Amino acid sequence: MSFRFGQHLIKPSVVFLKTELSFALVNRKPVVPGHVLVCPLRPVERFHDLRPDEVADLFQATQRVGTVVEKHFHGTSLTFSMQDGPEAGQTVKHVHVHVLPRKAGDFHRNDSIYDELKQFKFKSFTHLPKVPQLQKHDKEEEDSPASWRSEEEMAAEAAALRVYFQ
């Protein structure tokens, strides 16, 4: 069974947590080691469209995932980020929370992480062919498949994280 993420399908091998209403996945080109995403199972475009039970499950899953990636990747802090709508930088029409384990000195200027997230392209973590309708910025050539992690690397990372949730 694949997971729907906006117009994309995600292979189960890169999903490391599935709750009743949410799932968490690794990606091909993380901003920092351990940068993962937590998403509702139901493809909902905007945060205000989530039902209260989905909001609760999404943030409970996000809290659990944050605890795990901070420990697993030897972080000392976490950054949580959500772009909600196109003007906020959302490139996939499906609510999702970025979870990034942080360490002292991981960026020269601490808030540079937000600049990196603005430039983060969804195709960095697609795992199956996309349904057509790419946005213009999803076609940039500098983010070529040659710079992505392999599916094997991502599956290994997901397997290592999955252990924490069993």
C-alpha cells in the first residue's frame, strides 16, 4: 500500500510511523540529517481543513517523531515547521510538518534553517512517479536526481527509526 501525499505516492519502505490518522516519512534530500515529515493520512490541503481528531493525532505523532529523531540523530533541539498555503511556501497541497533535529553550530546563523526550508523542493522526497501538474519551481534542474539519496539509504533510515515505534 502506498501513501498519498498531495499529488504524489510514497512507498511504504520510507514510512517509519503510521498512526490511526497520520504517517511519518524520511526524504531524499534532508535539510539536516534526520529531517523528516509528519502528515495526516487524509490528503488535506490546509491546516484549517483538518478535523479536531486529525489535528490531535498529527501533533501527537509529531511530538513522538521529534523525540525519536532528536535522540537518534544526537540532536540537542528541534525545529518544527509548517508552510500552510502557497504564500507561506507550501509546495505540496497536503498538510505536513517538517521535523528537524538541531545541534549547536549546524547553521552559521540559527534562523538560516528557514531559508533552507523555503528552498526545499517536494521532489526531494518523492518516491514514486508524480501525478502530472508540477509547479514551476518543482522543475528546477539544480535539484537533480543525482543529488538525491538512494531508495536503499532512505529505506534503511526508515527501518532504523521504525524500531523506536514498535
